[in-house]
Amino acid sequence: MTIKAAVVGASGYTGEELFRLLVGHPKVEIAGAHDIRNVGKAVSEIHPNLKGILDLKITEPDYSKLGEEVDVVFVATPHKVAMKFVPKLLEGRAKIIDLSADYRFDDVKVYEKYYAKHESPKVRGVYGLPELHREDIKRARFIANPGCFPTAAILSLAPLVKSQLISLEHIIIDAKTGTSGAGVTLTEATHHSMAGANIRAYAATTHRHAPEIDQELTKLAGRKVKGNFTPHLIPVVRGILSTSHVFMKRFANRGELLDLYREFYVHEPFVRVRDGLPEVNYVVGSNYCDIGLELDQEGKRLVVVSAIDNLTKGASGQAVQNMNLMSGFDETEGLRSPAMRP
């Protein structure tokens, strides 16, 4: 069976990453590339790495028709945009995967605190983290694809939070990201002359991905969890390295903790638990999340490190993984490529 897919937001980095992955997917026909920018241009004019591979013309989306014309629509628009047209798409038959934050929160008031007044607050999607919500994703018609920082942080902490081996009141998440995480629109902070030889902490106590992390960790714990999250911009293009500092409630040696992680993720095709600490170049260009840990000599402080590609497992790769689950395909279809290293 082959399905037809369309991308809304064809000009951006997550749109390009979707095209890069979907052109190699044996069960997908790319039937539409849509945007309000670059209308009439070929996809390969905007994303020259796709020259001769995807020369489809970008057209302005007609949401009332699009939901009927294809089997799945990937929404790769900026935050605060999808909520304007997703309800119209849902009137059709297509399955929808939204890569923005517009539908990630169970409580719309949390979204409105960090983003904007919601224009379609009654629309609800399934939070698309397969490792935690696989069965719901399989049955879903509408997926809210997780953020990149939350994907790395939640996967790195899930076994510990679920087992409650750590203090849930003292979780510190220190994350580093590449400049592509800011999107295609240039800002002073991501301009090469500012970012190329610099490291910058930002939104140190107020980042809008923090409540997304808290939401999912709270579900795992069965009680309120509030982490302490700080992101940093570093001079690489792709990748996130998330370092969490947690504190043990009881003694467990490193071997026991590795066994906990390996058992938790034993059936997960895209989570690799490593003997050592992962590095970004283990995962760039792939859909893998690599996790490693180190325990201090007293057995009290545990450092958990995870690495993902922010554009793949942190966005478009995870979206394709969700599409596979929703469509009854092998979950790894179109996503088996290893990382690009060095």
C-alpha cells in the first residue's frame, strides 16, 4: 500500500527534512508541497540538496481540499500558525501530524501562557512520542509532534521518573542545541558572526519547552513533576545534547541503572542505551536517541546524557515515525539510515 502525503510549510528546515526522509520512503508518494512563501518555485529551488530528486512546485494550500486529496498532511509551520487552519484540515479524511507546539498541551491555558491565545482550543491531538504513547498514536487521526528539547529530555529521564528512583523535586536539565533549531528565519543570535564562536544560554528559567517536559514527566510519575530546564545555543548546525542532573532516593549501582534503562527501552527501535556517554555526532542525520549515564562516587548524583538530531528525532523523523504507526507500516520504514559521522 502506498499513501499520498503533503507538507504544509515546505520552505522551512523541518519541511526540507520531511522531504529528505519521505523521498526515500517506499510507501509514500509526495503529492503536495505547500506554503504561502515561494509559491510557484520548485522545492529543489528552495532546498537545492533535492535537485533532480524532488522538483515539485510549491503551491498555496487550499485547506478545504487538501484534507480530502491526500492521506496524511504534515504541518511544518511556525508556532501559532497551525491552530488557524488545522480544524479545516480535520474536516477532510486525511490524518494530520502537526510539528508545531499548537496542540501539545493537555491544558490550553499552559499553551496560552507561553505562546498566544489559542484559536482552536477544543481541538485535541495525541502527544506523538512513540516510546510512551505508541498505542494511542496507532489509533489517532491527529498527532501533536513533540518538541526537540522535550524529546531528548523526556526519553533520558523516563525510566527514572517512572520507577521514582530519583527525587522528583530536584531535576536539572541542561541542554545544548545547534542553530538549525531556531528555524530558517535569521536572527541576530543565530547569525554566523554571533553564533559561530560563541555559547549562549537563553530563556534560562522561562523556556516554553519546560512545561512540555513537565507535562509528560508528571504523567509518568503519577504526581506533579517540575524540572529545571535551561537551554544553550552552541556553534553547530544540528543536534541536541541534553544533560540531566538527578539525585538518587536510594542506592543503585551503575549496572542496575543501565539494566533499568535497557529493560525500559528493550523494544524501542530508535533508543540506544550506551555503555558510555553519547555524543551529537553519533546521531546527526538519524532518528536515533542515544542515552548514557554516569553515577558519582557516593552513588547520590546521577548524570544522564541524551543526544538527538533536533531536525530528525526532534522533529521530522519523529513525524515520519508517527506516520508509520498511524498507517500500519513498519515503524522504522524510511528511517533506517545511520548517523552522518564525522
